[in-house]
Amino acid sequence: MIKYRNIAIVKIFFLAFILLSCSDKHDNEQKAVQTPATPHYTFATVTKENLSSTIKLPAQLAAYREISIFPKVNGYVKKVYVDIGSSVKTGQLLMTLEAPELEQASVQAKEKYTKAKVDFLIVKENYERLFQASKTAGAVSPLDLSIAKSKVTEDSILCQQEKANWQMQQTMIAYLNITAPFNGVITERNTHEGALASATLKDKPMLELKQINHLRLLIDLPENFSTLKEKDSVTFYITALNNKKMSAVISRKSDNVNTQYRFERVEADVQNDGTLTPGMYADVIVKSNGNEPSLVVPASAIVTSTQRKYVLAVRNNKTVKVDVTTINEANGKAAVTGLLQEGERIIINANDEIKEGAVVS
């Protein structure tokens, strides 16, 4: 009997030990839940420096000069002397038109000018004789002399008008011969012999001429690279030629930032070695020496939300949201403007979950 009683007492103590252990474990778990972990932040110091950067931008090659050739006057295509791919020189005849009505108008204008000129010479000679006779007192009345002089002036004006009309008709006929305004290559042809050339319809050009021995590299430069100047060099790679490496010098800047895309158009002149064509794409490597020395922070320290862009500065051991504007970014750093001080501590891996006024050590 005593033996069974001892066994019962042992069981009771064992159960009590188990219950006590579970209670301690539960209390420890509750303490672990109730005690929040102290957040750990990594800090950086705001510096002041000149931040240089390098970016790769898409660009495109374009002809240095290009024009679409339309007829100046109505007519029919008489002869086309060039085709797609034809190399032409300045002043070379590209095509001729025919317009019989223009030629007839020129002949009529010349005849009118000739008649007006003869009439002018006759009245001029008559006036000169009257003028000589008027030197004899009473031979010619002053009124007749004045009328004769007025007639000379009138016929002179008429003669000049007819001459100008004839010259205009000659100019119109000259438009029937279409010549190249500069050296280049014919890249498009949309007409053939016998086709009607209309001076009013501008749907398609008869010919398209491009200068391809000298090309333009068109680059849309972000506004934070506006410190680039003319004669600065850029390196570019031609995608279609197995990323062939070439270099060029910036020749022109538009001095205007597109308000929609915040880009400025710049151009570099490229001398074509015969392997390049207008329309080719290129990747341009642009280096910027940066702006004037400015405040620089790690790029990861900048928090961008739907309402603002800011960094979390530490002041009096508390976080403070300081609004900033990014000027330039390079190599994980960002040049910014804002109410920051050089040497001030900021949180590197900041995010919008960190509240303002949080206590940090």
C-alpha cells in the first residue's frame, strides 16, 4: 500500500513539474512578443563634391542636309535622269518637265515687251525733238512739251512692266529644269516620264535628295547633362555594325529643354567613311563633369513617394524628413538640393515605413 502511495506522489510531482515548465515557456514567449526589437539603421554623411557621371543614350544618324523635291510649276515629266542610289553633284540636271502653255506665255510676254519698247523709243524721240524745237521762242507751246514728257514717262513705266512680265515668264520656264542644290544621293523616286507634275499636290515628292558623306548624330540629352558644351567629344557605337566604336564632337545645341520629356537636342557632326547610312541607330556614351560642387548623398537614401522626394536626416537623435531635388546621379550617389547641411547624418536604406520623429541612436 505504501509502495502505491509513493508512486502516486511521484506522478503528482512529475505533473506539477510539467505544468510549471509550460507556464514558464508561455511567459517567456509573451515577453518575447511584447518586447519589440530595436530597429537597426545604417547611416551616411552628407558630403559636398562635384559629381561626375557617365550614361548611355540612344541616338540616331541623319543626313546633314536633305530635301524633298516638288515641282514649282504644273507640267508633265519629260525626262528623269536619276534613280534611287544615284550620286549627284551641285547643279546637276535631275529631271525636266514640259509645259507648252508656259512657253507660249513667254513668247507672248516677249512680244508685248518688244512692242512697248518700240513705242517708248518713238515717244522719247518725239519728246527730244520737241525739246530741241522749244529752244526757239514760240516754236512749241509749253503745254505740248509737257504732254510729250508725260507720255515718255508713261511709256517708260509700261515698257518696264512688260519687261518684268517677260522675265517672270522666263523664270517660270526655268523651273521646268530641276537641278540638285547640293552634292548627295537620290534616296527616293516617285515619278516617271509622262506623269503629271502638280505644283499644288504635296502628297509625295518627285525625288528625295540627301547628303550622306556628312551626317548628323542626333542626341536627346537629359537636362542634368546640360553642362556639356560645343566641341565636347562623345563616343558612340553603331548597333547595325557589330557595335562599331566611333567618336564625334558636339557641334550644335538647341539651348532649349523639351518641357514634356526634359531633354535637350544636341547634334554632333560625323564624317561618313562609306559604312554609315542615315537612319542608323547608335548608343552614345556621354560623360559629364558634373555641375558646381553640391550636396551628395547615397542614392538609396532618397525616398520617392507619390507626394514628395526626401531623405531621412538624424537631428537630436530623431528622424526628420527633408525634401530634396535630384540634380545628378552616378555610381550609386546623387547630387541633391534641399535644406541639408554638409556633414549631417542620414539613413542610407531609407523607406517610407520609417516614421518621422523615430528615435535612433
